[in-house]
Amino acid sequence: MSGAEERRGPGSLAHRVPDLGALELLLAVARTGSLGAAARERGVSQPAASSRIRSMERQLGVALVDRSPRGSRLTDAGALVTDWARRIVEAAEAFDAGAQALRDRRDSRLRVAASMTIAEYLLPGWLLALRAGRPDTAVSLLAGNSTAVAERLLADEADLGFVEGLTVPAGLDSAVIAQDHLIVVTAPGHPWARRRGPLAAAELATTPLILRERGSGTRQVLDAALGGLARPLIELSSTTAVKASAVSGAGPAVLSELAVREELGLRRLVRIPVRDMSLGRDLRAVWRTGHRPTGPARELLSLTRG
Amino acid sequence: MSGAEERRGPGSLAHRVPDLGALELLLAVARTGSLGAAARERGVSQPAASSRIRSMERQLGVALVDRSPRGSRLTDAGALVTDWARRIVEAAEAFDAGAQALRDRRDSRLRVAASMTIAEYLLPGWLLALRAGRPDTAVSLLAGNSTAVAERLLADEADLGFVEGLTVPAGLDSAVIAQDHLIVVTAPGHPWARRRGPLAAAELATTPLILRERGSGTRQVLDAALGGLARPLIELSSTTAVKASAVSGAGPAVLSELAVREELGLRRLVRIPVRDMSLGRDLRAVWRTGHRPTGPARELLSLTRG
DNA sequence: TGAGGGCATAAGCTGGTCTTATGAGTGGAG
DNA sequence: CTCCACTCATAAGACCAGCTTATGCCCTCA
């Protein structure tokens, strides 16, 4: 673990970033153009909204809204802050959708079983979209590996499943909903990040890599593509640990592009193109043979395809 | 027990999602494998951590950690929740990096001026990366349109600028750091989302679209590509408003792909391919002619290129 | 069997956020 | 010209969530 951040001082993120309630309020102010209207929309009193926005401005050290007797408009800085805030709120909405599905284990109208990677990176978004279209659909989520997903479906304890393996478990029908690609990534400072041409597969096979443990889906795909030759530099048991290790510069890692999309955007990791090798795998929706998804399950399924 | 909050639609994210401090604590527990160690890392007492995690579990209705006399491990659900939480914390880190740059207007080691789109979508990530490499660099940010950026640079009130126009303001040198593409998007329910082939440019020109106002950079590029023919269905003055309108299904919109990356991932919007038309524009770093970026500015510049 | 790490409970303090009640400025309608 | 409707700000008190310190129980290991 590369940690090594931990700046002491009067506090961390939570003290420098306004809490969710304040951010939501700010978005409401941006939308309505008035503190009072925003307060009404959020169900609090006008003085509460006024004071909350003011203390947020004090906390950030920046004026966010221009108050006038006929309304409030965002300042330039306020518009920027509002956009950044929206990012946080959206992440919180995805969290909420996921957490709610996790809580309602039983007696839901739609019971979903999904593999970890899909549950981590894709499902919250789908659940948000589903909630937008059908606000009253209670969804329950169970996360596990492919065999666990299959068991649930076959025992009729789940209506729809999502798996990412190379094969479809017996007794299930499936539809490919997307392709996932394993990609090679390094920290931006790594020599490979400055290469000109793409990496040859042979070179990848002879370089020690940060990898998931043997037996993991990711590792299986990689080993198959390389012919069982992958040389581990370190073996770690979670995607997150592999990412953290790669970000800290320990070496090149091989990960699902779903898992590193964020890090690539932030340039914490850099993608290294590879020639002569295809590291794709299908992401599939699955259901009991003969039990085509209907109702909410069908709805969710249709959301997962472009 | 509060029951009235439950039925309000958009009402209460903040009550259903743990606050940032709790989420950070959860990440620390995941990292360290112990409540006490996590408490130490976050600078609070062990009972505080214990109670906070417990109340988070109560709030979410899910057990997150398995406590044992020799440490605490995440449950399966806890691992999932932790990953979703990490998304929120990362958004908060970007917010913090941006807000800090916004606050330190003067006397910073690195003064950046950037156009709105870049400041909104790209800069926070760059600032995070810069902070990772050079923790002590104080950065100040000023957001405005291309001419404002140019003014700041020419008045030596900024060290490095970022613009997205079609042309480079006089007196400035530039380097292209990325390409931005305008894309056509609709809500998933729109008829265009079910088209088979790509859209013809002519069809785009004759369909009323949700657009930014005339004079905006986005609109200029679109009008140029269509030959001034774009027909507005509505004209709105912010990217956010256009997005919201398109998401709600009002019609097709044309937006920077930077602006809708999130929405495409969540399937709130769908990209409609278009033939016979290129809607690209360069994103450029700019600086005063003859004043090549050095020091922190050079560092930041190098981060912006893959 | 004692030491030490790990977690839980109890009691009291503090701070932030809410509420209601009120004041003060602006602009349009009668 | 006055009244009213709307905006936001201020003040005083209630309340709750989180923190701390002090303590106890459980388990493992030497």
C-alpha cells in the first residue's frame, strides 16, 4: 500500500468539502434562481437555506451566489463549483440506488444477481436509469461470482443475472450486453507510458505484472490470451488493491477497462496499447432457460443495451 | 423516527447517503482491516470510529464489516458499498482541488486561466494529478471565455491558459492537448435512439435541436459544420440546461462529448452517430508568445497530454 | 496465566443546523 | 403614492449527531 498522503492539519476532505445537503441545496439554488425557492424545494426554511449557503461560501472562501432583491444568481465561480458539486451528487445518487437494492433483499419486484465487476461499475447506473423510468420498482441486488449468480437464478431466487465469465453456466440463456476489455496500465511516470509504438504481446508475457490472483476472472482471461505465461510481480486479491498498486508506480497492471475508466480520466493511470492480442470478454445478461425476462426485468435488460 | 421524508421524490439524498467523513472512514477500514487502525489513521478515537461505522450500517440497513477480536473485514456487501463510496470520495477530491484553486486567487505559484468547459470537466483531474506529484504547489484558477483567458495571459496575470476555440488569440503560442467532439445525443426513449444506421448531416440540419445560444463556442462549431443551418428547438444559456432538457426527452441536443460522458455512461443519454460531418475542435494550452511554460506550468502542461 | 490488541458501552460536552419571529430593501399594481 | 408581494438577512433558542475519555469484555499468543 502506497498510501503516503495523510497530510495532517485541521482535517481532511470532509472538512473542506461541503456536505451533501449543502451541495444539493446549491444545485437547487442554481436551478430555481432563488434561495427561498430552493429552500422550499428542499423542504427547509428560507433562513436555513440562506445560512447554509453562506457558511458554504465561508468554508470555500469564494462567493457563490449574487443576491439581489429579486433573486439570486450564481457567480462565475459559483457556476463552476456547482458543476463540480453535481459530480459528487451524481456519485451519491448511484451510491443510494445501489445501497437501496442491497438493503431490500427479499420481497422486491425485481431481484437481480450480478458478478462483482458488473455490480461495482455498471449496475448503479442502470438502477438509476430504471428508477427514472419506473420510480416504484423495488430492486434487490445480490453480488457474487458466476456460479453464485447461476444458483440464484436456478433456485428462482433472482429474476435476472449478469455475469462476465468466458462461458455461460448451464441451464441459463444469455444475451451479450457489452464487451469488456482487459487493458494494460501503468502510472504516468512509468517508462512504458512514454513508448511510441504499441507493446508486443511477447514483451507483456516476459514482464512481471501486478495481477489479480490465479482463478480470478481477470486472470483467467489474461492467462488464456498469453498462453498461461503471465509473470506476476505481485498478486493481489482485489481489483482495488491492484489499481492502488499500479497508481503508486509499482509496475504495469492488467485490469478491466471498466475498473480503470476513472483513473484514466484523471491521468492517474495511462493505458498502454498492446499488439497481437485480444483481451476482450463478453458481459452477459442471463436468465433461466425458458424464462425470458418480463416486466421490470425486461425493462432493466433493455437499459443495458445501447 | 422520521417517516415524512421517505415519500418525497428528490427530497433526501443527504439522509440516505452517509456523509463524507463516514465514507472516508469506511475506506480506511477497508484499507487497514481494523476499526481502531482506521480511527488512528483518520485522527479520531476508536469509539468514534466504531460508532460511526455502526450508525452507517444502521442507516444503510446492511452489515458492512465483520468484527472479530483480531480485526474487521468487509462483508461482501461492504466491499460493494466501499467501491461505490470510493466514487463519491473521488468526486469530492476533485471538488476540493478545484475549490482550492478557486480560492487562492493571488500569490500562487501557478496561475491558470481556463475556458469554462475545460475548467468544468478536465481541470480538477489535472489538479489532482499535479497535487499528487507536487503537493506543495499552490494553484489559482480563473475561468472565463477565450478572450478573458488571453487577457490574463497578456497582462501576466496568468502563467498558463486553456482554450477550446477554433482559433488561437493573437499574441499567444499554443499546443493542442486534446480533441473535443460535439456529438448528437437524445434521451434513450427518443426514436433516433432506435435508428439502425447513422444520421445524415442533412437530416440533422432540418431537425429542431436543443442548442446553446448563438455565439457560444459550441454553437459556432455546429453552425460552421452545418453551414449556418442549425434549427433551434430551444436555445439555452448553459451546457447544464441543455443536458437537463435533453435528458428529460425534449428532443435531440448537440453537446461536447466531455459534457455528456457521465450521462452516456449512465444511459441517461444516448449518442446518435452522424455521417458526413466532422464536429471536432481542438483543446489547446496557450501561453504568451516567447514565454514557454517552466516549472509548475510545465509540469501541468505535461500532465494534460497522454 | 498474564499481556495486548480489538471492539463495545456509558456519560458528558460541543457545534452545527434547524426552527420561528422579525427587519429591511425592491418593484409592480391599484 | 401606497400597499403588497417578493427577495434576503438577522436573532434567539431547541435539538441532535458526533466527539471525547473511561471502562469492560473477548480473544489470541507467549
